Amino acid sequence: MTQDTTPAELEQALAAATAAAPAFGSSEPAVRAGWIRAVADALDAASDELVPIAMRESSLPQARLTGEVARSTGQLRMFADVLEEGSLLEVVIDTADAQAKPVPRPDLRRILVPLGPVLVFAASNFPFAFSVCGGDTASALAAGCPVIVKAHPGHPELSARTAEVMIEALKTAGAPDGTFGLIAGFDVGVTALKDPRITAAGFTGSVPAGKALHEIAVTRPEPIPFYGELGSLNPVFVTQAAIDARGKDIAGGYVGSFTLGVGQFCTKPGLLFLPTGHSLQDQLVEAVGGVAEAPMLNDRIKDGFSSGLDRLEKVDGLRVWSTGAATLLQTTVTELLARRDEILEECFGPVSIVVEYDGIAELKAAVEAFEGNLTATLHAEDEDADLARELLPQLTARAGRVLWNGWPTGVAVSWAQHHGGPFPSTVGSIHTSVGVTAARRFQRPVAYQDTPDAVLPDVLKDSNPAGISRRVNGTVTTGEVSR
């Protein structure tokens, strides 16, 4: 897909998704799960074809991209499993109770239903996991929403071929025509976002682009939810006790994390806070010096990184500790607070800043300086328990995922994962874009009151023919309901 989608092609995609929405959204969970598994199987089967295309267009290595395919297909299968189990629908049944106080209670049956066609803006840095077949697509399909993906210009051929594989798999499996589609072009994406047939949108990218699209989504005649992941600095805070216990490992782990994927991860640790007199400079510089040269995703990102790095190197109070394939800068908390806006601006690529703090008061002040982030990390020891109890509420207020003695790069796909955070890391801090509950972004609740069993959706019927998990009168069960 090297050319922008034409107005006629966009209309065809929007009309097809709208036509598919009723049948796809009302499909039985097990049936929809089968369609989603068919997509996963087809992507796995096409991996040997898709990965070389991704290598050409992204400059990423084969092992990384092969792993991304597996992550994407594993995520699809996870959603299929959850659909069959029933939790994705969050079925809650409260049977009628004439004796309820203060007033009698009617029969109420609540379920999550799909919003309708969803527009997904693909990301550049994960050609599979956050692109055409990524988490936004998987979670929207699981929710019962047809998906239209706006392809990223960084990997157009891969986007087109991935979409072809997915569309053919869905068609062969029996999913409604229009369940999935692909469009291309910046203006085309904006036009689609404004179209009243689109009911929600997901985005992963820069702060300026995300804010502009969010403004469009919420100022439409009928505003829609826009779930944007924008930018994150992912600070790491280290105590002296942690350095004394494992300083060398911390230095190596930090450099490995901020240079992973040539620093092009949304969870890259952008700042490392160390106590004054930490004695890790030589180890950090040595580790940075051992980082191998590697190409960035594309020329636009490379140029953006170069200009961002040039800007940082000119900021008063920032000193260069090491440069080459990766760059390590250094400053103090005092200087950071004096130049907060200049220093705390994300630079997407292999650069990070060591910030030295003098005492606990400065450490707390440093935490307070941050806006919202996807992650915040604390490296500490058992003897730091009192300090940790003070810091964790501060970190929790500023991040969607708080790590203890780990590194933020790498986002496990699981039930408990939360990949989101306060603004500007996302524009919807109550939701995640990774994990089972990512589907919740594309659903809304409906409660049926005193509705005859014969006309209810199967998942709400007394007999529970699908055998899914439901909460009945406060108790989770897979059994039948007695009225």
C-alpha cells in the first residue's frame, strides 16, 4: 500500500464495517473466538513471508520481528480464550427480589456490548504488536467491533500484506464481510475519524499528533472515545542500598533497557536517579560504550532523534558522559527543577539522563516534578521499606505501572497488565492498551430489566447455554439461574 486510499475506497471500507457491525457484534462468544483464532493461525502461517518484509521496511532484526508475530498471535488467542470463558462480557445478573429493602428489586441483567466500528492508528515502532494486527485491533475485534486500521507510512507493504492475510482468514472462517479493513494516508485517517460511523479510535504515536486527533474525536457533533498513547519518560529511582547491593547489575540493566530496540520503545527509561556519590559513572560509561550501532526505524524518526538530541546537548546543566551508538547525559535534581520543561521532554531514541539527588528531600522533589508516565521504577532493598512506603504513593499518582527492582521495557500480555497512565502518557488513564481489559475501551454496558428469558441474548438466559462465567446475585458461577 504505497498510495493514499481514495475517497471511494474509504467510503467502501466505512460502509462495509458499518454493515458488518450488527452481525459481528451479536455473534456468540465461541463463534467470535473461532474467527479470532483463525486470524492468529493465518498470521503464524504467513510469518516467514511477513517478517522479511518487516525487516526491509523497519530495519529491525529477524528475531525481534519473529517474536512480535508470536506476541500478536498469542494475544489474539488469549482474547479468544477469554471470550469463551465469558469474562470479557462482564455478565452480572440480579434476579428479582420482592422483599428487597427499601423497595422491591426488578430482575436486572447487565452485559457489555460493542460500540461499533473502531478506527485504529497503527504505530511505527512495533510493526506487528502495535500495528495492523496489534493490541488495539485484537481487543476491538474481541469486543465485537469491526476494525479499520489506518496504516503507518513507515511500513506500507507490510501493512497491506498483513491486512490481506487477516481479511482472507476472517472470510474463510465465516466472519461478516467488512469485519476488518485497511486505509492509508494522513488526511484519509482524519476524514475517517470525523465520520459518524466510527464509534471509537485507538492511537499510538507522538504527543502533538495524538493531541490533535483527540481534539477531533471529542469535538465531533457526536463525540467519541479516543484512546491515545502519546509519550512517556519512565523514570527510574535508585537508593544507595540498592547500589551497594548490586550496583554493577543496575548499571548494565539500565543501559540495556534504554538502548533496547535503539531506544525506540515507549517504555524506555529516559531518566535514572542516583544518589550523589554513587560511584557508577565508570560502569555506566563502559556499558554505553559497548552498545553496538544499529539503524533506526526510518529517516523521519532518525531526524527527529538527531534534532532532539541536539536540543538536549545544548541545555544548560546537562553534561555529556558518553556518546556514540547511544548517548548518556548527566545533571542534578537542582538543575532539573530549574529547567524542568527543557529536560523533561521526551527524546525518542538511544539517549537517557542520569540525575543525581542529594538526600531524600531531593528524591521526593524529583518524583513530584513528573507528569503522567506509563511506568515508574524503584530499585531498593528491604532496608528501604520505610522510604518505599513514602515513595510508592507518589509514583502511583504519576504512572500506570510501578516496577520494583526491574526495567520497564517489555510489556507482558496478561490479565493484570496495565499499559497506560496519566496524561500525557495517555489521554485515557482509566484504560490499558495491553492485556485482557484492553477490550473494555470498545464496549459499553447495557442492563435488561424484567426481560423475558426467551428474548434475552443466550449469555443472559437462565440456562446459561454457553456455560460462561457470570456473577449471579453477587456470586460468580457458571451454573443456571433460579428466578
